[in-house]
Amino acid sequence: MTAPAPRLRPAADRRVQLMATCICDAFYDDVAGATVEVLEHLGCTVDFPEGQTCCGQPAFNGGDWAASRRVVRHTVRTFAGDCPVVVPSGSCAAMLFHGAPLEFEREPDLPAVAALGRRTWELADFIVNGLGIRTWPGRYEARVAFHRSCHSRGTASGAASDLLLASIAGLQVLPFGEGEQCCGFGGTFSVTFPHVSTGMGTLKLDHIRAARPDVVVSGDMSCLMHLGGLAEKGGQPVRTQHLAQVLRDALRHGGLLPAASA
Amino acid sequence: MPNQPLDQFAARLPAEQRASVYQSTKGTHEKRTQLLFDQFADPDRLRQIAGEIKQHVVENLDTYLPAVEAKLRANGAQVHWAATGEEACAAVLRIMQARGARRMVKAKTMVSEEIGLAHYLEERGLEALETDLGEFIVQIDHDHPSHIVRPIIHKNRREIAASFEREGLGAYNDDPETITRRARQFLRHKYLQADVGLTGANFLSVESGRIVLVTNEGNSRFCLAATRCHIALIGIEKLVPRDRDLGLLLNLLGRSGTAQPLTVYTEFISGPRRPGQPDGPEEMHVVFVDNGRTDVLATECRDILRCIRCGACLNVCPVYRQASGHAYRSVYPGPVGAVLSPLLAQGNFAALADLPKASSLCGACNEVCPVNIPIPDLLLRLRAKGKEEGAPLASAGAPPMGAWALLASQPTAWKAALAGGKLLNYIPAKLLPVPALRAWESRRSLPEWRGGEFRRWLRARRRAAERKPAP
């Protein structure tokens, strides 16, 4: 999977539209908030189109492309404009620049869908490759296991996240086994293939725990919802944070890992 | 919610079997990656080029197939065309009958598994003996391969030792070297007695008509050493345009499949024995097998025909590692099988329509594929096909998306749902009104529902900013 080129770069006023993602809209408001704070810290003017719902991926992955196209069309209308769209999720970003054009390949409005894809950036990719930021200020005193989500395979997001995390004072990124393997979430796969999904998640948690991190970080809350939920259900909770929260917290808290987790 | 068959199979898989599949696939995958990245500056570029070569072949079969037929005939081989598996089996039978042949020694070929050749010949009173060690064990156990390259990845040596004892191949001994030695001893006699040697082809060069075979056991050479007749059973997609393309493809095949720079044996066969040559089969037949491939060619999933059967996608696949190969209920397991098997099912797509769902779409398969097949995209296309055709297995256990799509295309309804979802925080998990949520909650805790909180926070932040204009 690769992001489309050329992609729309931010203009001088750094105006962006935020796609908060449905999972943050429903469960992880602090992640969406951290994304706003991080972007504003970088001098961006953040618009939040109020009509936004979901990127359409659940139905796309489920094979119901007619239902998915309905949602994508709504998203295209909602995000009308000519500035970059920033989304704190590699998965939703990939849906817009890769998945949606696939399910629209025979549709007359493919150009509008593809145009939205060219404007869409995953957060870390936008910070590093859109804005040219290569180091992150502040401090964050923690040992971090970074789970690179699968939808960032082949995109610039993984390297961008690595670069930002490695630049934060006090933060130590811990390698762990089989980092390239999927966590087992996979959207509705997590409930239609529960044994395989949780088998994959348990293996991922074993690898992560062996590295003894203070916090598990990812650019996708869906992976963390699965891993965190599995760990908690098993009676051994792990602390999870989105990359946006780490970036924001590095600017706050005097560099200490904050007491409350999102 | 009704369960998916592959997930149920995975749930029943003995832990020991899962562990051995995991160790074996993980080991090969890691060695494969190390070899490729240690030895090549840009292996991903090589995968792309190899993919382009094979895609070119797939899209030009109409000219390449007649060209290679002419070349094969000029080389002295006889060429047969089989539209179906049944026709391919019948062609092999006719060749054997014409020679009065009764015994076949077989090298490992997936297409022969696909068409059920050994069983077909045995039913007609002919012997068709597998000579690849793994396939031999599968055959004596009346089992099925569970991996494209390692057919017995699901078996341990104790089971194999017991099978050998049962078949009269020696007293129980589970030392791998002893097992191998006993199989070799048994097979060597069979090579000498056989009338016909059957192989597949890893590649077939259109330019020269050369058939390329790779093995690690040398059994395909033995199959052709003493027999008078060579039959090569070849899927129509196995072509490469030129001999020089083999340099790239062989380099990728060995590394991707078994983490070897090159397999132990690589044979190039360009026809039957020629005058003046001391040995080799005097007769050579090539049976081209379609068996649904041209139907695949007509779909948007034709990229799957690039596959060179290395098994790298199986090795890296987290779902394959959890479920093992038999969970796929077909000759081709793993990610490639989840695409290819339903497509080759010819009119029975619905029976395997669940396989494209058996993936988290993580994309690891695409990342390791030596011919860069976009497997996740093909799985998605087949999911859409399953939905369009209303195949019940495609939707088993899956939450319906119609109501969700209505909600997600109407902002007012969406916001109401965000607010209403807070009820979830007060309802015990087992009473949750949505099957998908219940299924989630049975294995993972559900986070607190905070629908609408972000929007409230953002509005407050904007109001505060308006009251305090920036300096």
C-alpha cells in the first residue's frame, strides 16, 4: 500500500481539516483532543467539519461496497475544500487514499474520491513529511513499545512515527519480537474470527510484555482498543496511548508520564 | 453469532500443532527476510520487477501459450491441452495406457493435488507414488498437504514414525534421519520399477521451451533417471518469456520459499532424450492444465495467477499460523489460497466464500510476495463478490452494514447515536443489544463510551479562544 503522489501539501497558513475518526468520536475523545493540540502547537489552523461520521472502512472490509460507498460519498461531501485532511489513524487514512478509490473504480465520482485521498495524511506522516518537522520538543519519561499498525505498511507513517518518538527527550523506544506482525484486530474480523483474532492479540501482548514497557503506543486506536481490551479482560492490563497523546504529553507534565490514561 | 468454519477449526487445533506450525513458519520467514535484505540492496524492487514479468505473462497468455507449444514440439515434446482437471487426469491416463504403463513415480506438484491425479490413477488400478518425502508421508496417511512447500508441517516425527511402522517400513523409530533413510530405501526401488515419471514445472521458458524444476531432495531427477516417459503437468500460468527471467525468479523463489539462495537441485529440461544422449526419458509429454485459470484471467483478480507457489505468504500470515493449512478446506491454503481456492472452485465459489474473510487484511502477504501480488486487495474484491452473490458463508458471523451506513451518512442521526451509546456504560455486557458488541465483550473489555465528548471539548476550546484573542 502506498500513499498517492503527489499529495496535497499544506499551504502557508497551515490550515487543515481534522478527521477525528469514528472510534475517537465514540470512545477516545482525548486522542482527538491531543491531535488538535499537537496540530495547533505546530501552527496549524484546525477545522473540524461537524458532519463527519466514519471513513466507510467497516463496510468496505465487510464486502458491502454499496453501503461503504454511501458513507464515503458523505465523507467526500463533508470534507469538501482544498486543504490537507489530517487523521490520527493509519487505517482510516489508508481507507481514503487506497480503499475508497478501489471500490469507486467503476463509479463516475471516482475523481472526487481520489482527490480526497490525495489530500489525506496520517498524523505522523503529516507532521514529518507534510510539515517537515523532524524532532519533537519537551520530555516524556517512559519506556515505550511502539506498535506499527498494519495499514501503515508501505506508507511513510511508520518511519515518521519512529523518527518523532526517537527524538523525544527521556523517551526510550523498546524493540520487541515480531514487530511486523498484526495485532489481530482487523475490524469486524475481531468478532467474526474471535479465536484467531485473540490468538494473534495474545501473541502480540506476550512479545510486548517481554520488553517491559511503561506504555504501548500506536498510531491507531483500533489496535490499542483490541490489545488493551484483551489485556484487561485477561486480568493483566497494559497502559496504552496514541502517538498524538505522547506528543502532547511531551509538551506538558514536565516530561512525566501523566497519571491518568485515556 | 454463527461462527466462521476457519475460526472453529483454529479453536479446535491442538496447541502442539499450532506451536509447531508457528515455529516452522516463523523460522523460515525470518531467515527469508534476512537472506533477501543481506544479499540484495533493494529486494522490494526485485519483487516488483518479478511481479511485472509475471503480470505481463498472465496478460499475454494468448500469444505466449501457442509460442511455447511450438517450441516444445520443436524440442521433441508432445503437447496436450486440458480445460479441466478431469481432462488433465484423462490425458495422463491415455499417455500411460498407450505405453502399457502401470507404475508412475511422481515429483511434488501442486497442480496434481489440485486435479486429484494420484487418486484418479489409483482408482483405475495404476500406481502413482509420491516421491517427495513430505508428499510420500501424506500419501501413506491418506492425508492432505497443509502447506504448499511443506506438506507435512502439521505432523510431528512421532506420528510419522508410527505411520512408517504401520506401513511396514521398519520398527518404530522417530529419529528424522532414520525416517528419511527408510523412505529413501523404499523409494529407490520404486524409481527403478516405474514406467513413467511425472513432474510439474516451476517455470517454463517460452523462449527456449525449457522446463525448470526445483527440489531439495533430488527426487524429480530420480523420477526421470530410469523411466522411459516423462509427463510434465503444467498450469498454463507457469510461463516466463525468456530464459534470462529465470535468473531473477529463481533467486527469489529459493529465498522466499525455503530461505535458500538456491534450492539444492535446479533442473532445466528441454525435451526428451536426443540421439547421442546416454540416458533420459525417450518420450516427453507436456499437459497444460487450465482448470479454471482462464476464468480467473477474466476477473479483476487475475493478478493471483502470478503466483510462483513459494509459500512465503503462508509463512508470514498470522491467520495461517493460528489455524494451520487444513483450516482452508482446499488444496491451496493461506493468503494465496484464500484468493485462489474460491476462484478455482468453478461455479462453487459460495462453498469457499468465507476464505476471503479469513484475514485481518494486515498486508504482510503482499509485503513478502516475490511477485508482489496485492493479496489484500484481491481478498477485498472477493469479499465484495461474496456479498453481491449473497453467499451465506461470506457473511456468517459478520455484523450487517446497511443500518450502519444509513447512520454514518446522516450527521444528525450519527450525533444522536453518539449520545445514545452512553447507555452501553450502564448495561451489563451479556445483555448488550448488538451481537458484535457481545462477541467483542466476551473476550476483550469494552472501553467507556464517550460519544460526543470530543465535540463538546472542541466547542468549549473554540469559545475560550474567541474570548481570549491571541496576542
